[in-house]
Amino acid sequence: MDTKLEKDIKNIQEFNFKEGIIEKYKPKKLMIEVTNNCNSKCIFCGNCNMTRKRSFVSEKIVKKALEQGIVMGIREVGFYTNGEPLLDKNIEKYIEYAKKNLYDYVYITTNGILANKNRVKALFDSGLDSIKFSINSIEKENYKNMQGVNCFEKVVENLRNTYYIKKSQYPNKKVYVSYVKTKMNNYKDDEIKHFFEEYCDGVLIQEVRNQGGLISNIEKLKINNHENIYNLPCFYPFNTVIVTCEGYITACCMDFQNYLVYGNLNEKKLQDIWNNDVIQELRRKHLNGKIEDTICKNCIDNKFEQCKPLMECYSCNVEFDKWRKEWKR
């Protein structure tokens, strides 16, 4: 990039903060981690290495987030982040409550293991607008190696049934598939789309992510050798409210260890947390490209560097040095 252009961009960013423009950022999306439990063991997911206590979100926190989010102008909510949402037996109730609170678009991402016909109908009846299946192979054995469970045929059948139910009974609903590409499942994009396109409304293919340094075998998984596969600033701290199952507010949907928590919905209102000093400082770092001491640096650069949580009282310690040594073996 031209040096003058870089300087101009930096000046604009600094001006925005000086004038308080950053405070005008308003959240567009709400994401609620209904649980951090999972019934898969995907090799590309930080959930396997997570040391947070496994739990489910309380109904009180869900209602609080939904009620306060709608006041802030949010009209879109996803009931998932770091776990399998269909493990929560209350999710239909939460979806229905979101719709009653005038949320326009409600969605989930699931591994599909529990997405049988009756469950899918219940989800659609409660008001769910779209469901995305995370299926990361097009072959049975490869799927087992990728996701750690022997459920390929079951999941594909659930996807097919879901799409049939959608087309025959719920034509306005959407069914999608997401696919994380690694060296182990690196089929051609056309092959992947061809396998799924008959049973969904669209296929999202993305490259494996470092997830803040929690994927200790990232070098064995990533397809390309380049480091910076994501650009700054990341949009999550600027437009998405993410609620953990503990009721904390974090800046990232892949914050498995609560390193980016900047507030507690159990103690304060969402409106007061959204623009507090902690998250404002992180936004400044993103806009200025100075994220060296945050877990965001590991995600952007595919690193395993030790970093500091935004609020240590809510985080679980991550031993990056230990993981780095194990990875080098």
C-alpha cells in the first residue's frame, strides 16, 4: 500500500476516535451461546481444547439479552457460538421469545446430529428463519477423521430431510451448509458444492481458522502458508453483541477462553456495556492495527503467542507456550 495512503487512513482513524465517532457504532447482530457443550470433536475447532466450565445459558440471561438488544436496535439473533445449540432443550422456547420480541431474523448453526425431522419441525414452528449445517466432508471416513464422530450418513440424511421439510411445509425458511477446508478435507470447491447443493439453499466454504491460538495443530491443517489471512479491523467488536453461556459479553464468537470478555450482563445493562472503556480500547487497537497484546493477534497471524485477557477476572488461562512446544514435536 502507498505510504501516503497508509498515513491518511491512520489520520482518519485517529480523528474518528478524537471526535467520538467510534461511540456511534451500534450493534447490528446478537449472538447467544446457549451452551458450550458439544457432541462432536472437530479437529479444527477450539472447543476440544477449551477449559471453561461446560454449561448452559440461563433463561434469565437469554430474556435479558433479547429485551435489551431490541431496545438498542438489534433485529437479528443467532443462538449459537462455541457449542452445539440443539443440545439445549430450551432453544425452541428462546427462538419463540425472540420472535415475540420482534426480531426479524433468527438463525442457528448446528452439526446436524440432533436435527431429526421432529426437531427441525419444532424449530421452524417456533419461528427459526434459517438453519445452517456444519458438515466438513463429502466422504464417510474423512468426515469421521474431521469431526471425531461416526455420524456422516445420519447427518446427511438429516440435511436432506430438513430441506424436504422446508420445501414442502416452510418455503420461506432457509437451509445452508458450511464447510471448513483443511489439508485433510481439501476437495475442490465444485465437488463440495455439487455434493450438497441439491439439499440446501447455499454452501459456505471457508478456510480453517486459528481461533485465537486454540488450534494447536493449525500448521498441519491450514492449506496456505501465508500468515495474515484476515484483515483488520475485525467486524465483530464493532457490530455484534456476543453473550456467553455465563452471561458475559465478549467481542468474539470464537472466544473459547473468555479472553475478550468486556462486561457482565448479570451485573450491568447491555447498553452500558456496549461502549465501555474496555471494548473502546480494543476497537482502537483494531483500527490502528496494534493488537500485539491481545488474543486477536493469534487469530490474525496464526500464532501461539502468550497474550493478556481484556478482563482477567472472567478468563481461563491459556498455556500457549505448552501448546507451541507440543505442536513443534
